[in-house]
Amino acid sequence: MTVKTTSVSRRSPVTRLRWALADGSVLVGREFSRLRQEPGELITALIFPAVMVLLFGYVFGSAIQVPGGGDYRAYLMPGLFAMVTASSVVAVIGRVATDVSRGLMSRFRSMPMSRVAVAFGHTASDIIGGLLGMAIMAGAGLLVGWRAENGLLSALGGFGLLVLMRYALSWAGCYSGLKVANEQVAQQLSLLVLPVTMLSNAFVPTDGMPAWLRFIAEWNPLSALTAACRQLFGNPGTVTGSQAWPLEHAVAATVLWSVGLLVVFVPLSIRSFQRKDR
């Protein structure tokens, strides 16, 4: 008796996509089941954005002058959105590294499932959780006086850029987690997020920085994301000229940074998952 099988490589692209989405959705459900069993992690992730708004808004609110005038809390909110977006990469690194160190990745690899599904499950669940955290942060911002002044469509565009950058960074986190493969080391990487965020225009203008430091800050992807959100939200601190290209063309720069990260880290993540332990 001969059993006929269809090679994965011979499946049509549509079939492979459906397969990846179906398996990935199961892993997304797994992530949320895990959070239900560990509610402390979820509560911390949701409270953190609101605490940052209150802490930075009221501690720095009266000490920093906004370029061109305006309320510092309105100036600050896009930077806080960018900071929380950047912090998501560490969360993904930690979850993926934990799965690797506990042997779950090897078990996934031995199962008849799409090789894209594992990375898709981690990145998609991060986006879903990030949307909830973003909504909480926006609500906290409204309470302290922040407003999106340019209308609904521009505001949606700003939030869309935040989601795009977060998704791109989550793939970078997935690849890094596969390479780190140690949950203790992954936890230490969280210390790197704050310096990267501080070395940008998220909290203070770059005008007063030394020339070499200003160059680094202006070409930081988070600076472009922050500047783009300020532009789309109509908040103080919008760049009017005489600065680096990523800040003068912040929306385009943010899209380019995000697409570049996806082009690099999506195939790297998939290849690293396939080759792990070989």
C-alpha cells in the first residue's frame, strides 16, 4: 500500500499562509492562557504605561522648556508611547528565551506545524497586548491634559505607526530570544532599553546635546517615531526644519525603519528557529 503525501514545499503560498495563521493563532491563545495563569505579569504590563505618564509628566513637567512653547505633558506623551513601544522588544526576548531554555522550542520543532507559526504567535500576542497597554496610556494622557489636536485620522495614523514599529521590534526580539536562549540573560537586557530611549528626543529636545551625541540621537529610530507622533498628534515639539533627515521626514523615516527591521528579522527568526539545536 502506497501513502501519498504532499511536501510542504509543494503547497501553494495561500495554503502555507493559512497553515501558518492557523498554527500561529493556537500559539497566540497559548500566550494568553499563560497570562491568565500568571496575572501579575499582565497587570504590571498594563499599569506600567500609566505610571510612566504620571511620573514623567509631573516630575519633569515644570523643569523642561518645550521648543517653541507649549505644555510639556503634551510634548512628553509621544515620547512615552515610543518608550513603551521599544520596551516591548525585551518582553518578546524574555518569552522566547524562556521557551528555548525550557525545551519548548524543540518540542514545537518536532511537531507537524508551520515553521512561521512560533514566531508569529509571539509577535502577534505582543501586538494584541500592546494595543491594550496603548489604550491605557492614552487614557492616562487624557487625564493629565494630553490631546491629539489634528483630528481622528491623523491620530489613527500616529497609533498605526506605533503598532507598525512595535511589530517590527517584536520580530527583532524574537530573533534575539532564539539566540540568547537563556531567560536570566534576557532579563538583564531590559536594562538596555532605558539608555536607548533616553538617547533620543523622547523626553528632551536634542538641540542642547553635544554635536556627536545629537547626531546619534537624531538618527535613533525612536526619535523618528516620536517626531512622527508629535507631527500627527499635533503636539508641541514638531520639527520645522534645520535638523536631520529622519526628523524632518519623520513619518517616512519611521516606515522605512520598520520595514527594514521586518525585512531583516523575519527571515532571520524563521531560519534561526529551523536550525536551533541542529
